[in-house]
Amino acid sequence: MSFESPRSAPSEGSCPAPAVPFSFELYPPRTVSSSEALRDTVLRLAQAGPRFISVTYGAGGSTGGRSLEILRFIRENTDVEPLAHLTCVGNTYAGATRLIREFLDAGILSFLALRGDPPIDESEPFLGDLESAAQLVQLIDRVQAARAPYEEEPVPGLPGAVRVSPRRRVSIAVAAFPKGHPRSAHRTQDVEALVAKQAAGATLAITQLFFHADDYLAFVERARAAGVTIPILPGIMPITSSARLNRVLELTGEDLPSELAIALQVEPTAEGRTGIGIEWAARLAREVVAGGAPGVHLYAFNQHTTVLRVLEDAGILHAVPTR
Ligand code: FAD
């Protein structure tokens, strides 16, 4: 993935490449009306000049088609690199291979390879053939390598003529857990998992959300000491309500950030709570960037206003683009 450099120069009307790279995460739409709203969000986020926009993927393939649809929209309507999350829980080698081919055929060349979480109601999770994200990294690499090394493009105005060019290699990112994965037995397990994913071919790590800059910075230090050399991009989520805070604590197993929890609880207005979430996320972004982070990755919740304001408050984006 072009985390180090954008896919192409920003188009007219979009912002010039920012000094601190940033990216966004979206999830696939659930209804027709949310699909239309999401397309508008994509266009607005793209105007800000992110390095990539990633789209989540439901474990077990529950959102596959809808994820690909929005990735295609990003690819065909913006200059931004679309990055596909892919999970391996519950998939066979043949199934995962078919899926990877489908994404490659759609022109998607950047992936976030994940183990995925089994559905909550399954007491005995079905892991399929692939059991870890590292195995999925290797499979994506193998599927790409098995494709023809060149691609053909028609030459406009010359019927039957084709231009042959070498295929771009896929880029594969992986997840990292600054405060440990909820199911890890001990802290070193997460650094070891990241070393294994790098050895399998990953070229970027994106972290789970965290609430204090030191959690991220200390994790990066431990990872570097263990031999991890790939960029570790901090994942930052603006938490704009107590309900959202409770939901992410449940999902991630993070400790309750009491200062933020109390601030959200005592603030009477939704607007005030949004401001608290933006301020917290912007401070985190400033602190991790000052500590050496290679950029920031924002969990956008399919909305552009909040994350763009976080970037503006953090001094990363100087003017929120308007249409
Ligand atoms: P691995 O790299 O295989 O494992 C990571 C760590 O978890 C290791 O330390 C490993 O030892 C430990 N671990 C994992 N499972 C177990 C276990 N059963 N017992 C003990 N230790 C275990 N999920 C989705 O379904 N769709 C998405 O789109 C998605 N996007 C994500 C994006 C980011 C940036 C992050 C951080 C997570 C995302 N997830 C997503 C969640 C992710 O799938 C889960 O956290 C999953 O449990 C671990 O995935 P992994 O790829 O890190 O797995």
C-alpha cells in the first residue's frame, strides 16, 4: 500500500499532501440509504488527502460484497488508495483464495490481513483452515504471485492493441495491540505475533485504539527492541458518547479511561460530548506524532465531520475541505 506515498497527486480541489500522513477506516453500509450517505462521506474524506481509506470486513464473510462495493467506489471515484480488511476465521484455503482473487480482480492491491473474531453466539469457534493473520498474509502473497506478472491495458484509438505493464505488488498491513489482545496470555505475545506477521510479509501495522499516548509509544519501543521494523500506525477513535465508550471497552478489553468516562457522563449536550471526544482524540494524535508516530489512522464511524475536526484540532489538517 502506498502508505509512504499517495497513489497519485491529489486532484483539483483536494488538499495538497499533508506533512503528517493520515488515513481513515469505514465500515460497509447496512442499508441503501446509508450506502448513499457513505459515498458522500468517502468523497468528503478523500478531499482531505488521506494516504488510504480502509473498509472493514465482517468475520465469516458477512459483509464481503458490501465491503467490496465501497472499495470499488473509492477506487473509481477518488485518488485515494482503497485498503480492504480481510479476515480468515471460518474460511477454508480454497474459499480464502477465491476471495483474495475477487478483490485483486477488482483492482484492490492493499489489504489488512486479520484473523477476525468468531461470531459472539458461537461457543466453539470454527477457525477453518487459516488460524492466524500471519497465515493470511502469506496466502495473499501467494495468490498474487500466482497471477500473471504483467497486466494488459487497451490502447485508446488503436483497436486490438494492448499496453503491457508489470503488475504492482500487493501491500499487506496487519493489526497490532498496544495494550495486548484481550485473549493474549501475556504482553510479549502481542509483540511476538507482530514479529511473526512481519516475517510473513506484512509491511505496515495498524493499532487497535488506545486511550493514552504512552500505551502506543511503549508498545512501539517493545516492538522495535524485538526486531519489528515496519511502520506502526496508531489507530485513534474519537469517543463522542458514553454508549460508544462502553461498546469499545467491551470489544477491546481496554481499561476504563476514567477521566474521559466522567467528562462524557457529566456533559449534558450531545454537541458538548462530541467536542470532548474530538479534543481527546486530537490530543492523542498530537502526542503520538510528537513521539515519532509515522502518521495517524482515524476510525471514522462512516462520518466525515468528527474525524476532520480531530485532524484540524491536532494541527494536521489546516483547513477542513468544503464542497
Ligand atoms: P492474530 O495476529 O492472529 O492474533 C493477534 C493477537 O491475538 C496475538 O497476540 C494472538 O496471540 C492473540 N490471539 C488471537 N486469538 C487468540 C486466541 N483465540 N487465544 C489466545 N490469543 C489469541 N475484525 C473483523 O472481523 N473485521 C475487521 O475488519 C477488523 N478490523 C480490524 C482492524 C484493526 C486495526 C484491528 C486492530 C482489529 C480489527 N479486527 C477486525 C479485529 C481482529 O480481527 C481481532 O482483534 C482478532 O481477534 C485478532 O486479529 P489479528 O489479525 O490481530 O490476529
